[in-house]
Amino acid sequence: MSASIDLTLPDYRTQVPAVADRFRRIKERPVVLEIDRLGRQFAGNNGTVTALRDISLKIHRRELVCVIGPSGCGKSTLIRIIAGLDEPTSGRMLVDGKETSGPCPERGMVFQGYTLFPWLTVRRNVMFGLEMAGMDTSQAESEALQWIDLVGLARFKDSYPAQLSGGMKQRVAIARALAPNPRVLLMDEPFGALDAQTRAQMQAHLLEIWRNVDVTILFITHDLDEAIFLADRIIVLKANPGEVQEIIEVPVPRPRHPSQFTSPEFLATRRRVDALIHPPSVQGPMEKLPIVRLTQAGDDVE
Amino acid sequence: MSRTRWFVIGKELSPRVRMVLTLFSFLLPLIVWALVSYVPFLWHPLIRVASPGDVSWFKPGLLVDRAAFAEENAKVAAAGGKVADGTRANPVFLPAPHEVAKAFYTAFNTKPLLRGDLWLHESLALSIKTIFWGFVLSSLVGVPLGILCGAYALIARLGEPVIDFIRYMPAPAFGALSVAVLGIYEAPKIAIIVVGTFFQQVLVIANTVRRHDPALVEAAQTLGARPMQLLLRVIVPSCIVDLYNDQRILLGWAWTYLIVAEVVGVSSGITFFINQQAKYRNFDNVYAAIIIIGVIGLATDQALAFIGRRIFAWKNPGTSRWPAIFARLLPARPVVLVTEAPSSPTPPS
């Protein structure tokens, strides 16, 4: 990044009064998800590998928190542990102040690979969690239809997942995860497999849904812009071992809009997370490939 | 058109070409058979004696090896006698297509030679009954056990090694044992089919279930599914199409055990018919019976494939006009019809 931009950017920690006020109000809300010194070790061939060490964080009600980090920092392991799909080797996890473990509908999850049940229609996919909770079919059906409406797929309620596009599938997955009224919605790189345009749409959809539903969201991504665009706070992990490096309060005001991608707050935050994820000292200048010229002299493309 | 158009890896052909090729798949062996049967110089290793001449042991209609025929004629000719006359013929075990085609009709119409013997259609019905019960009994235990082995490592580790061991024992080896235990009529035959099918079935089903998508199980877990619900409402439905196709293949295997099963104890069914006809050297009837088995097998399999495509509508949505019966049947709950009222986008509280 050039020096001329550096001069104009504010500090990423400076918050306009509206944003500062919002963070004050968030912190007054009750803590929904608390993670206390969570650790995860794997038995590898060369002794044990520490994937996560002493991860502690508190997420308040209806907060949207993004987790980013370099590949191999254990962000997927972290969200799988929170979802109850993996066991921590140390530490504990509390939802609404009560210690909990194992998979449970209070912690809903949206996966990158959609994971819709291909043999069920959209409607029955969304009904699945409600039926598991013991709700009778007609009530589950009417609630499911409301959730399908909310994600804008009423026309497709009787379609099978194979008939839907990637973005639509992920909307069904969000509706399905929200239907049993989870306290926390965990999202593991949910838009990673979508093309850029669909991803932007889905980000807008997600913010819209989040505004209208009483749910707290923990969102994993490797897309830094996505994290800044969506999050109240960004948890930056570092690799080997996976530890919390910094928790950033995003200074970009809400409601968010794609035009903010070029706002000074956004760029300042972006520069900070860039520096954390790709530290120049570690990475160094880009490595030159040992390429021999195979085209004729004068036949240049650049 | 260039050759490359026909030989492209992984490229499906047009429906027309596919149909023509299917037709030829049956037609080509038939053409070879017809050529061997009707074009004398292709094979016809024997001579059918028309007039025996002076050869003492020749009779009209007798089939003689060509070399022997020539040798006898040479001897008779040297002695100045009358040479035998005959036409080239195939051995009796290779009837011509038209003879077998005729046998399809006559075999059903010919009264059994001995009193108490069964008509062909009765023999067939008996065979189908044997297969049916053998396969159903095997499936009643084999499919659930296979599913449990596929889903739970504990059951797999306990059950599969010994099943794998027994699987290598040929089913007919249990023939004498099953007669001793179950008598000589239908029961031991069904038992042979069960033995032949069951052990393969458990392993095949278990392997299919083991290939289920673990991501779907995890998704269901985060939605609050308990272990039994995971098994019945996620793992089984996610494999059901493959399980159905496994059953089709296993039914084919059950058919291959039919012939050995039916000679156990009192020979019965289509096997009895085939053996009787072979004894009378009615090989046209033998071929007709064997081909009928093939036709029944293929027809059953194609019917099951057709039904499968209809039941599992989600595999090719849009092509089926049937409702997804299966999706409604599996949870065994009443289907509620919902009126399509445009509801407000407010979420449920």
C-alpha cells in the first residue's frame, strides 16, 4: 500500500460517536456465548500438535462476530468445537451462562458445503430441526414456511436441493439452521463456494436476516472484506498454535452498505487485518518463480 | 464422421444410438448363433445319415462324426458296396434358433411325460417362489444387520469378520446339511438361497452405508437429531438409492444360486424341467428354459430400475410427474396440505 493513502487513513481504533455508542450498548447486553481458555491438541506422528491454545471470548446477544486468520490457524476447528462436532482438550464453553458440550440445536450451524438433505424438499429440510425437537408436523410446516419466506424462497418450497443454485441452497441452509431458534448461529465459511456476485448478495441477505431475527452470529471466513463488512467485532487468530491475536471492533457504522467498502474506516480496518494476517516481515517479498523464457523475443504480453 | 466421435471417454451417446446399440447387443449373439446353425460350412462337425447304404451300423437319422462317416464310406466303397448318404449337421446340443423359438411355445404346451411331473409354467412358478422367499428371508435380517454394521463400528467389528469367513464357503456345500435339518422339499432350497445371499448381502449393504456423507450426519446433529433419528432419518435415506441398487444386484446373485438350490433334496422347479428335458435330449426345450430364466431376471431388474427412478424422484427432479412418494412415506406421518397464502416475512418469534 502506498504512503499517500496511509496519510489520509484514520486509526482503525477511532470510532465515530454513533459506533462507540453502539459498542457500549452491545457490551451492556447479556453474554450469550462464552468460551473460556479453550484448547485443542491433536496426536500427530511427531508428538502432539496444538491446534488451539487458550481461546477465550465473550459474545453478547445479537452481536455478529467474525473469525479470521491465516490458513491452518484452527478457525474451522474452533467453530466445530463450538458446534459440538469436535471435543476440546481443555477449557469450557457456556451458552447463556450454562456450561454445555456436544451438538445441540441451541447452536445452529451453516456449513460451507450446504449439507442439505438431498432427499427432502426445501420445506422438509427446514422442517427437519423442528421435527427433531418433537414439534407436530402441521406446526413445523407452518413455521418452516415462514422461515422459507424470510429467505425469499417461497416459490421453491417444494423443490429439491439439486434444483437450486448455490446461493439458494445456502439460504435454505440458513433457514434450516434458524428454524429451531438457536441462541447462536455458527457459520463456517458459508459463502466460500459462491461466485463473487452471489456472495455479495448473500452478505446483504445475511445482514437483513440478522436484523430481523433474535440471533447471535459467529461467522468464520477467510475473506477479509467480508469479515469487515459483516462484523461488529473481528477475532483475528494466528497460526501455530492457534491463539487470539487481536479482537478488532469494526469502526464502520451500521447499517452497512457496499459503498462503505471504500470508506476511510473500512480501509483503515482492512489495512490492520492485512498487516495481522499477512505480516510483511514473515512473508517477505514475493518469491520469484524459476521460469525460463519460452516465447520469442518481442512477443510480450506486458 | 470421424472415429473420434464414437470413442469419447465419459461421453453419453444419443438416445437413438443407445437404442440401436442395445438392440445389437442382443442381435449380435443371435446372428452368430444363426450363422453357425444355418450355414453348413461354418461348423457342422457331424453328418446326419439319410440312407445308410451298406454300412452295417448306420441308421437313418443317426449323427456320425464326419471323419468316421468318410472312413466307413471309404471302406464300403473299397468293398464295392453302396455308399451311405447324409447331410452335414450340428450336434444335438446345439439346436437352431427356430427350433428353440418353437420350443418356447411347445414347452409350455407339452403335457409332462410322467404323471406327477409339473408343466413348465408350474415349474417356473415354483422356482420364482423359491427365489422370492429365499431373498425376502435373507433381506429381512441381512439389510438391517448390514445397515447396523455400516453405521456402528462396534457391530461391524463384531459381525463382519465371521461373516466374511462364512462368505467363502460355497452355498451348495450346505446342501446335505440343509436337507438333514429341513427335509427334502422347498425349505432346504430356500435355505441354500439364503446362505448364498445373506452373507454377501450384509457386507455389501454395510459397505454402502459406510460410504454415507458424514457432513449430513453432522448437520443433522447440529439440528438436534438423536442417534436413532440419525440412523433412520439421515443415514438410511442418504444411502437408500444405493441400497436399492445393491438389492437389485443381490437379487441377481440369488438367481444364480437357484439351480444348485433346486437339485438339493427332491429336484424341483425349472431345474427339474431342464434336467428332464436334457435327459430326453430335447435341447431346444433346455435352451428355451434357460433363456426364460434370463428374460425373467432382466425383466425383474428393469422393472425394479423403473420403479426406483419413480420412487427416488429427488435423484432426477423434474423428469418425474409422480409426487415424491418416498419422501412422504419414510417419516410415516400424515401429509398436511398447506394453502399457498402469501404470508408476511416476519419470522416466528
